[in-house]
Amino acid sequence: MAGRLKAPTGRYGGKSAEQRQAERRGRFLDAALQLFGDTPGYRGTTVAALSEAAGLSTRQFYEEFRSLEDVLAALHLQVNDWAEKAVLIALDAAEGLPLVERATAIFHAYAANVTGDPRRIRITFVEIVGVSPRLEEQRLARRARWINLIRGEARAAAERGEAARRDYRIAATAFIGSVNGLLHDWSAGWVDATLDEIVDELVRQLVGIMQPPGWSRQDTD
């Protein structure tokens, strides 16, 4: 299919065309979260199966998307947006707290959001990987947003005198890899720990990066 079919315009049932389109798109994404994030997974799902799960027709699918890859791309962004919103709310609520308490609040918010639904974990860390160069670029771009968030927090902590002054670009990249790997392995049952223990370990790692051996608060003065 070269492109999306043109969606109907005008009002129907008291709803505008834009409202109906948003509802259809939401139904397709909800169905994709179930099929891609559980069984049979993205690679085992067909347009017909997704449309049936959404309670819509394949024609309506092509009015919203060009391909299943488009659906996966939109779903991956949605899952990341949910997690990012949870973290930003936590950041706002933790304003003024010391470094350890602030980091703990951030990671509790992120971990609770991502692991609260195992399907989100699978979309974020499994199904999106290796699909196409386009989705790989998207995956890395979204990861870069998390890296930049950590770098921003590290710079702010250094300004407050709570962290070493340094370029955190490489350290933040490595740390985000640890976050993703640990949360994926924990959700898959490969790490015998509670979620609180996982968060505590991540906080220890981050604080260790920001306050390395030999560092003291005087170093930031």
C-alpha cells in the first residue's frame, strides 16, 4: 500500500471527522499494545488480525496507517511518552530534594510506569529492536532523550555542589544502557529482586557516577 487511504470528512453521530479519526487511531494502538506486546508479537501480527482486535476494518486501518511498522513506531513513541510524563511529574514533585532522594523519586516513577504493564517493556526493549533502519533510528533518538535528561540532572547537581563537574555524555549513555538492561532482565524474571531493590541499585550506580571516589563537595566550589 503506497499510502494511507483518504479518511472520511464531516460529522457523524455527533462527532467530527477528527474525533472519529483519533478514536480509531487509539483503538488500533490499544490493539497493537496487546498483540505486539504479548502474543503473537509484532512479527506474528497481520493487518487483518490487528484490525479484528481493534474491532475495525482493514480499510479503516489504511486510513490511519501505511503499514504495521507505522503502528509499531507510533506505539513505541506512545509508551515512551507515558514514561517521560511520569518522570517529569516526579521531577517537579522532587524539586529541592537532595540528590539521592531526587534520583530515587525519578527512578521509582520510571520503573513503575515501564514495568507496571509487561507489554510496555516488550515494546520498548524487544519488539522495536532490529525491525528496520528507520525504527532503529527512532529507538536511538528516544534513548538520546533519556540520556540528555540524565545529563541535565547531573549538570544541575554539579551546580548545586552535589556532583562532580565533568562531561557526563559517555557516562549517561552507559548508565541508560544499564537501566534498560536491568529493567528488562528483571521483568523477564532473570533477576531475583524486588522493584524497590532494583531502583535502589540504579540510584547507587548513578550517585557513584556523579560522586566518584575522591570527590568532595569542595571540588565544586
